[in-house]
Amino acid sequence: MLDVRRLRLLRELAHRGTIAAVAEVLSFSPSAVSQQLSVLERESGLPLLERTGRGVRLTAAGQNLVRHADAVLELLERADAELAEARGGLAGALRIGSFPTATRAVVPAALAELARRHPGLEPMVAETDPAAVADGLRAGDLDVALIHAYDFLPAPQEPGLATEPLYREAMYLAAPERAPGGSGRTGDPAGIAGAGGAGQRALLRTHADAPWITATPGTLCHAMTVRACEDAGFVPRIRHQVDEFATVLALVAAGQGVAVVPQLGITGPADPAVALTRLAVERRTHVAFRSGAAAHPAVAAFGAALRAALPLELSGRQQV
């Protein structure tokens, strides 16, 4: 009988490509991963891995077994959901991953709603960049998470994960009010959003020589800004790398550069030193969980609480 835990290791190896990467994400030693995969090969009676220099790759039999592993793990998630439903009365820990703007603007009200409906459930929130959510879910460190993607920078398809749309929000170019193209107003004074990609590219090109403020490398927010500038025909000259949008806007107000910020990243009263112009691109937020876990009552309850708690400016923009 094949061991499910070893099947999970094989699936991660198929996704990550190296035993060291599998060991890091699952908090094992590389030698332990190698030993468990060797046992899986003996259990299967076929070679599953080929050594290629210092690395490994899956054989045809290994790749076929990964496909079965995906199906097995999804069925186990469905079984767990049915058992939880049969037990009745939600209780215990629910480990939630969320990125900072959603953690501030959406999650607190959702947790209050969740506590009202299911007082026995214990939600535990950990701020997690969307790029790290897949690792956390597959490793079992998270049960459910919020992730985001952009119109021209979609989130990659992750094996073993499923998502449901939650809301979408506008994106804005933030520039010093005195900068070229600065309007001193929040909105879409130049009709950029209505003009689509051509209008957005034209606007961004007016700031091609300006210093830019982006999120830190490795995040989707950083990649989105760089990709948008490249689409407009230039590579941004990045001066500051900051993940917290209130700080980004403070740097823009101080004349330190221009930035792209999401709707939920703009808080408090309008700063007259910052011109905000709506772009054509939007950010789309989804609820993510392991494949087969959509019907788990705790996951479903959190999703329902999120939808009930959405701010008014987002509640009419849920369909993605």
C-alpha cells in the first residue's frame, strides 16, 4: 500500500524540481526527503526518479503517480470535509493566510462575523504574501488564504489548490502632485481607465524618467509594477522598495518617486501632495484552499463571513 505522506513528497518534488526545495518548504531535512522517496520507489516497484547530475527528475512512472497523488489527496480533503460536516458544530483552529491590505480592510470584520456565527471556531491569521500561499496550504500550515492577481499578471496554476473569486479593486498611479501629468485629484481625470491599455501606457510613459517605488522583489505587487512599466516601453528605475502602502504614499508625497497602489492601499483623507489616477488594470482577490476542501464547513464558513463583511465599495464588484 502506498503511503499518502510519501505521495505528497513526490508531488512537491514534481512541482519544485529539487529535493532541497521540497525539504525547505515542508520543514524536513533533504536526507529525510530522499529516504522517504526511496521507500516510495520500493513500495511502487518501479523507479520514480532519475538522477541528473546533482538534481533529479521524475520518470514516466513517477509523473503518472503524481497524477494519481493529486486525485488521492483531493479525495482525502473531501472525506475530511464530510466528516467535519457530520460532526456538526464548528470548533477548533482555522489557520488563515492573508496579505496586508486585506488583513486590514476585510479580515477583521469577517472574523467578527465568523465569531458571531461560529463561536467555537478559533481563527488564526498569519500575514502571508500570495506568492507563499501555495506552499503554506500544501504543507498544511494554512487551511484557507486570500490571494490576489492582476489582469496582465495572473496567478500561476498551483497543483492541489482551488480558488473562488471574492472581489476586485481598482489600481492607481500615485505621483507627486507637481509631477508631469499630476492632477492633484483622486479619480480618472484623463480617462485612463476608459481608454484601456493604450491610455495606461501613455500615462506611465510620462513617468519613465522618474524614480519608482515598488514592493519588495519576489512579491506579485513588485512584479505587477515592473510588468506594467515594461508594457509601456521602459524599465522602471526603482529607488525604494516598500511593502506597506501607507508608507509608499508618504514617500510619494515627499517627492521620492511614483508608484502603483491598489484601492484598498489608499486610506485616510486625500493627501493634496499626491495625485492619484486610476489605471486600466485591476487587482482580483480570491479565496484559496486545498483541492477538495471547498465543502469543508470551516472553509465555507470563512468564505461566507468574508462576503458578508466586504466593504461597500467592494461588495458590488465581487464577480471576477
